Amino acid sequence: MTDPLFDMTDAIVETISPSTHDLGGFTVNRVLPSKGRTMVGPFVFFDDAGPATLAPGDGVDVRPHPHINLATVSYLFDGRIMHRDSLGTEQVIEPGAVNLMTAGKGIVHSERSVDADRAVETGLKLIQTWLALPQADEEMDPAFEHVARADLPTIDHDGARARVIMGTLWGEQAPVTTYADTVYAAIELAAGGSIPIDADADERALYIISGDATLDGAALENRTLYILRPGTAATLRSANGAQVMLCGGEAFATKRHVYWNFVSSRKDRIAQAIEDWKAQRFPIVPGDAEERIPMPGQPKTVSES
């Protein structure tokens, strides 16, 4: 649900509450796309999965599925995930690292628990986002890159530590490919900590994962996306500690359509991708080719237009 905020702070223009999905063992909170808003900068999808505890014998098993015309960004706080894709990539992602998978004209991937982790109790906490590609790059060749936690810049400021995941923030630039102007960061606020939220990007939003936080004195709720007023700087604070994500970037001049796992500036391109997946014309995932997620009759992820 999307509601304008008139009585909180001039820095916030809109708030988005999540839709919640139970994936059997853990809950996913989705704030993008939402009714009334599809994008914040290039971000067209934002999922907050967990926290969850997976018992011995349990695990994550997201079977092979396709994407087009977007890039996925996986960022973990707890647990490990094995990523495999139709390029032949096999990459374990661990907390604080970044997996950037660029679908372009089409890619298939799976996300599963690491085999060795299934024998023991493990945790899971994951932020999964999709970024729409600029029109000139929508049909580019698919690609994959992994950037380790140690290679991402961190900023310490007045009881806050921020890791820059994509783009340039607080004078530091992440070594992760961007196609449109993008800002993305994970912020850890200690008790009494604060950090400035600059006004440089066209569009920005804050997502409160856990803890207590305020923006220019206005209290922020957990699992809620706050859209910030363009051109307005603000200060994020916490009395007792909080985890917060900052995302945004370039405002796209043309809208994006979202249907299931497909994102495109063209509805006919999504229709073609649907038919290609049904007809098994997408490539397979080496090492994970025995299963696939079928095209659902009514997807949960659909934009309004």
C-alpha cells in the first residue's frame, strides 16, 4: 500500500508498506513494485527475505527461472547462497558481498543453499533487488560479476557504518558495474549513531530493516520504504541501533513494465519472453538443469501498467 505523508517531515514524500509472501520457512516483504509506484531510480523490485532459521535438512531452493532487460543484485546479511546461471557461473554469495547478474536479452539462474550448509542449522537474511536497464542496454549480452565484501568501500561517521554497494556515496565509489546512475548502500547505525543522507540522486528511498530510526526527527517504521523528496538532504539517526538500506539513482524518462520475472520498456518484449519460457527456448543452467519454475497463471509480481 502506498500513502502520502503530510505530517512527518519535509524530507519524506511517500511511504510504501510491503506485501508479504510466505515462501515456506521464511517470509518475504516486497515494497517494489507496489500499487502506485514501480520504480525508485533504476530500482524496480525490492525484496526483504527473512530473517529465518533453517533447520538441518532444510534449505533454500529457488529453481531455475528466467529474466530479461534487468540486472539483479543480491546482498546477504546472514547465510550463504549458491548462485548458478546459464552462463555457467557458480558463485557462493556470503554476507556483505555483491552478486550482480545482468540479464540483458535473457538469462536463467537458480539460487540454492550451499550443500554443506544443509546438514546444520543456518540463518538467512537477504535483500534482493532488480534494476531496470536503460533502453540502450536492455538487449545487451547477459553478464555476471561478484564483488567481495572486502572490496566494497565502507564509511564510518558518528556511530554509523555504511557499505557502498553501488555508485558513489559519501565520497566513496563501489567497484560494481552500473548502467544508469545508481546509489545503493547498507547502513548500520549504533546506539546514538547518525549519518547524512545526501541529495545528489534524482530519486532516493530508505528501507528500514530493523531497529529504531528517525529522519530529521520523524520516526520510521520497520519493513517500510520511505521515498525521499528530490533535492532535500536529511539526517538519519538511531537511539538504539538500526539496519537501513538506501537506494535510488537516475529517474527514468520511460516507464518499465514488470510481469513475473520479466522487466522491459516494451510490453511486446515481455509477451515474447513469456512464450519463450513456455516453449523452453531459454538456455539451461549447467549443473542445475533438471528443474525449472513454470510460468505461473497469475504472477504475484506485476506492475500497474
